[in-house]
Amino acid sequence: MGVRGQGNPSCWQEGFSYSLCCDEKHGPDGNKQCWDGMHTFSSCCLSSSMEPSKDFDELMSRGHTGDTSVLPAIMRLLATGGEDCSQRLFACDDPESPISKAQWKAFFDASSASRFLRLQPFPADGDPWALWSACCTFAGAGRVAEHVLRLARSCPSGAAALLMAVLPRLQEGLGEAAALEGFQTATQIANQLDPLGDCRWIYQTNRASWSQIEWFLSDPVGGSLPCGPAAPRIYVDEPEEFKALWANPLLCAERGLCFTEVWLHEFLRRAECRVDDPQEADFIYAPIYMSCYNLIAAVERNQKARVALEGFMSRLLSQSGPPLLLVFSCEKWKLPQKWLQRLSQRGYVAAAVEAKPLLHTKDFGATTSTAPTGTWHCQDCFRLGYDIVIPSAVAATESHRLKSFNRKPEDRSLLLTWRGEHAESASKDVREGYLEVNETVRSKIIKAYQYKRGADVGSSSIRYSFLMGNSHFCLVPRGRGWWTVRLFEAIHAGCIPVLLSDEVELPFQDIVSWETFSVKWPMDDVGDKLYNYLDALRNDWPKLKVLHDNVRAVSCWFDYLQPSHPTCSPYQGLLKQLSALVSGDRPPPRGRLLKNFWF
């Protein structure tokens, strides 16, 4: 047993302190609210009070020997980019600049930290749009480059990174031309910075957050992305007069959790199996950002899209031809029910993340008296054997974070983890959202495992990505729907998913064998039995390694950031299933996974 002193200085940040976490009044294990998979009583309270080494390689070497006291120091270095940028090429301290030295520092600190920590939102002093508003809101279309190049005279790395960060808002406010001008200007500056080895540009900007921008802004003509052999022919129906339905893809691709619709649209626009004549197509894809614009709700923000929807749907229904392809990327299918009912006569295929979407009485209009009251899961919206379940996209920044912390199985120290919102959350809106659908498994997880050895569970954490990459098993409880994006985040982190969602319908069952890389456990049986089962698996190394290896082997099927992969991606998975519908070779439905479990 170690001796308490002042603990490990690397632990005391973000409001945590030795007295808050280590005081003897909290008992022999300290204040449990302070600990996660990296910060523990042992590594923070019993470690030396000496300031740890700042040499990253030395810390990593000590960590590989089992010295857990270095983990907080490693995270601190990672959060600042892992490098000391005090000696840099550009000072970013021009007194005549509209962005001050202190503001640039806040921006760089937040940008580098966001590579490894989930910062929501950015700190106010470093918020990109606030800084842009201070310098450049008067830069209208055609003048973005002029103002950014002026910033770049004293702080080129900041100017390029700031411009990339605000491009989604520029696209929304100033249009495609301004967004493209901004991207080209930022790329021009970046191309000059790369060979210079500027520390801030290399280590203190989060380039993962704009990794999709280049192909989202590229020319969609030419069929540059692969479709694979025997792919279906797809006509992308994009009449200019209805563009409000798919406007602002950069902004929609980072809004909420339901943005898969944007990634599929951007792929299909550039796919080699896209055809120019609808009469030659097997499917007509209708790009509608239902989730981004929440088309089932009448709010000020989506009025243009709702007006466009009326015209676009009327046009589609008046035409004959191949079936429509519609993408539903949330637990609610956010297309008004009147259109779904009429589209059934026209013919469509639904590609959906949720096979039992949520419905509410108000979705059917005030005059409907036959619908149930309240909220419920639709049992027949998804047509098994015809409609297609697709995986959710993981946001680019989160995907890169998860992959960066994806540790080798033998280096993982946690047995299980789950962090997220739940029905006992401090937020009233969050509580009501989960209680509305009678979601209780998340609260059960916290009560069952919060004091268990090797378990890290609780409310949302900024260290979310680290915890998943450091755990053997990631619990995947249902959310408001049976579907949850957490499943695909776990796979990105190389973490074995433990599904706690009895009626979830999983994607690509004809392509991957879910039983070989995941566990599906009854929601009502969360407790010691599950914990003991997972603990026994951890101690059965051959079996555990097979599960880990299989997670890694299938991960490409769920990675939307790899549109150019010719054989393994979610795009290829969708195309394979569409092709099987065309040829009639799609295997008969295996039946819903209702009350089916494997472990």
C-alpha cells in the first residue's frame, strides 16, 4: 500500500485536485467520481509528488512496463499535441491583428486537445466562429481569401486551421463558391507550411476534423469512387429547384448523430455506378437530408426544405420508373407519414439505421384518430427482406480519436466501459427523452458496475475515446431507438461490442457474422452474471484474442471515411445488398433478432 502525499501533479487539471479526490474522508479508494480508466486512486493519489518526465517516449516506455502512474502525464502531452511549441516559426502575436495572442493560444490549445479529448463545445476564447466573427464576418463571397491571407502574415497555421474550421458555416451563409474559395485558400497556406515543419501546424491543429472537406467539395462528375463488380446502376435525382433538401452538406455532416445521409449522398454523387439517364437505372436515389432539417417538425430553420419537399415528392410520385432509394439515418424516420404512405404505391427501398423507427401521435396529423397515443416503435415500417439496414457513420473527428486510442488487446487495462446519457441524467430534456421510450438499461449499467474492478461506467466523459480504446468490452445499450451509433464507435476503437438492445436489427448480416466479434446479452439480465461472463472471457486469452481479431477484420465495413476502398466499406455493403435485390439473389430474411442472444 502506498503512502499518500500530494499525489501525481498530472492528475490535477480540469477542476480536479488532490483534496477533492484523495482526501482520507473519501475512504481507502478516494473519491470515486474522480476516477476513470486512466485516472485511478493508485496513479493519482499514491504516485510520487514529483513532476513527471515530459519526454513522451520515456513515458510510453514506462507505461508498457505496467507503470500506470504515467498515464495522466501521457494524456496531458497528447492533449497539447505531444510537443513543446514554445520555439516556433510564427509568433501569432501581431498587435494589429483582430485576433490577439491570447485568443490564438486558446484556439491552438483547444484544437490540439480536441484531437484526443471530446470537447463539446470549444472553450469560448478559442471558439472558431467567435474568432472568425472578430476578424472576417465582413468577408463576403469573393473576399474570403483576401482577409485570410492578411491573417496569415503573422499566423499562417492559425489562419489555415481557422478557415477550415468555419467552412461549414461559410457554405451555409455565403454558398458553395465561398466555401470552395476558402478551402483553396487554406490548402494554399497548408502546402507552404508542410515543408517548413511548423510545430503549431503539425501538432496543434486538428486536421481530422476537416478530413472529408476535400471530397465533399470536389467535382461530383466523373465517377471517381468504386462500386465493385455487378453493382446496381443508380440515378441521383438532384433537380436544382429542390436543392434546399440537400443544401449545406459540410454543416449537416457534423450535426448531431444522424448524418449518415450526407456521407451516402456524397459517395453516390461520385460513384462510378451513377448513370445519367433514370430509364437506365436500377434505383433512383432521392437525396433528402431528413435528419439534418428535421422534416417532420415545422420549425423556422427548415421552412425552405419543407417547401422543397412538397414539390420534390409530388414530382417523384408523378413519375414512373425504377424504385426510389431513400436513406433514413436516425431512430425516427424524419419524413412525414403522408409521404411514406403514398411512396409505397410508387415503390421505394429504405436504407435505414433503425428497423423499428419511433413514431409519435403528432406524426399522423391532428385529424387522425386511429393512431396510438404517445411514442412507440413501428413494427412494419421496415420490410424485412426488402429494405436494408445500414451502419451509422461516425463523425470524422471522433473516428480519428477512437482509432488513435485503439490499443493492442494485450495492452488494454479495462474489462468494460460505458459512458453516456441516461434516464437519470442531470438534464431534464435528456431524462424525458429516455423516459418517453421507457429506456432503463443505461441506468442499470451504472448501478451494477460503477464499483466493479476493471469497469468504467457513468455519464459522458471527455476521455470517452481513450476509455473505449483501453477496454476489452464496450457495452452498447439501446438509446431512444434500438439502434445506437455507439456500436460503430466501439468497432472503430477495436473494442468488442456487448449489445444490450433486445430488438436491434443489425446491418450487413449477409456479409459479416456478428456472433464472431460481438456479444448480445438480454437487457433485463444486466448485473453480476454479465460481469462474471466477461471477466471469464478476459481470462480465456485464446478466445478473447479471436474476438478482438475479428473486430479488427470487419471494421472496414463500418468506416465511412474510406470511400475509395474497392471491396470493403459501408458503401460497398449497401451496393452489394442493392445488387442482390436487382438480381433476386438476396438470401431470405433470417428473421428479426428479437430476443435472440449470443455469448
